[in-house]
Amino acid sequence: MEPGEPGEPGEEAWRGPGGAPLGGRALLELAVASGVAAWAAWAVLLMPGFRRVPLRLQVPYQPAGPQQAANALALLRGRSGKTVDLGSGDGRLVLEAYKQGLRPAIGYELNPWLLCLSHYRAWKAGYHGKVSFLKKDLWKVDLSDCHNVIVFLAPSVKPPLATKLLAELPDEARVVAGRFPFPSWTPTSTLGQGLEQVWAYDMKEVRRAAQSSTEGSRVQ
């Protein structure tokens, strides 16, 4: 390795626009600049949809991976009825639900940029006008007529969301959670491992378990 050249033997050094190797300070400055750019993109493109939502209920955008999406839809295979994705992001899960025959398929999302991206993806896939992406706060949406609910949200959101789902969903509804399970519910089934794992909850069973727990507490 030549003097002043970073990296291992045979590894090409990081170089600036003039072709000169970048030193440690230059690499640090590059990393900081990249971080600032990422923050700026978040502030301009993703943050607007969160301004009306309490901090503890805000969920940063993180798209579902291909296997996560496939696992989630697999747990809804063969079902029918209204299907909604709470916090639908770029719309990929809604589009996959429609392809699978889950109709109507609706996504609820507050961020206007992500809604535009969802509409573009639907148009590109030939589903314009066949799926719906609505700018609505998921906490204010009436879910009483929903039979399939997809939830790819942060752990902090799950407890209050569980209360809402229990109060509004019909017994025939199934909830599929990605990335993080509902901590107080026992899943009917699960699929995948690690980051790809998803959990399915049938509301009739969730209510039955909640009722048994309440009755057990009273007996004690």
C-alpha cells in the first residue's frame, strides 16, 4: 500500500472530483453533508403529513420489502371484503391486495408526496380508478366496514391502535401486522422470520381472549 493511500491493499481509495484521495476529514465532511441532505429530504417530502399528528403517534415512512409484502398478502389469501392499509406509504401493499382480488382496496395516508407516488404507481400498473388512496388520518377513519386491515406501523402506535380496532372492526375482520406484532394480542397465524415476519389476528378470537382475561380477573 502506498503512503497516504487509505484502505486495504488492492482497494481503491475514495477520491474527490480532482482525482486526489480523500483524507479522513474530507470523508467526515462528506458523511455530514449526506446526513444533512437526507434530513432535508425528510423535512420537505415526508414530514408534512405528520404535522397534525401527536409526536408519539407519528410513524416514519419505511416501505415494506418484497418478502414482507408477500408474507402479509399470503395471510389474507382467499379472503374477501374491504381491505385497507393504515399508513399506506407509496401504495405498494394496496396494489398487491387489489391484484390478489381483495376489493375494494384502499390506502390511508397523510403525506401528500407519498399519495402522489401512490397514484402514479397505480396509474403505471393500470389500476388508476380501481384502487383508492385517501388523505385521511387513520385515527379518524371509521373502520366498521373493513374486513382486512394491513398495519405496518411502529411499536409505539400498536397499543392505542389495538383499542381502536377492537372498538370498530367486525368480528369477521382480520388484521395483518408487519415488522412488529400487537403486544397484547395472540396471533391466529404467523409467517416468516426476523424482519420478514408478519402476524395475523382474527378479531373474533382477539375479543374472545380479551373477554376471558376480563372474566378471569373478576374471579380473582
